[in-house]
Amino acid sequence: MNTETPTNSPDIYSILSQTQRLRVSDGEIKPVLDGCSNTSKLLVLIWSQLGDFDNLEYAWWLRREFE
């Protein structure tokens, strides 16, 4: 697998660090990586939203295994 970023395109971290999201709990707009600055590793999962809750269930299982 090639993990190198072409020189003419920004890296994923740069894109995500500039991306904003609407936080559902209070309606505030926050950076996607808000609260992740003190971590040594970061796993970002980008899934589609097609009305299927299997992605959410999978995320819960990942979190459970991590803890």
C-alpha cells in the first residue's frame, strides 16, 4: 500500500485540521479534530451517511474494544 502523499496535494491531517463540523449535542460549530491535540496517535474513520446505522454500531464496538 502506498501511503505517500503526492507533493501537489495537501495531506489528510491538514485538510481535517481545517474542517469544521456541527456538534449535535449543543449545535456549536467546532473543528473536526477539536480535543485531539494532545494525542500521540489518531484514528479517523470516514464513512458514508446513507441511512444505515451499521457504521455507528461498528464505531461503538471499536470504542468498546479500545477501552
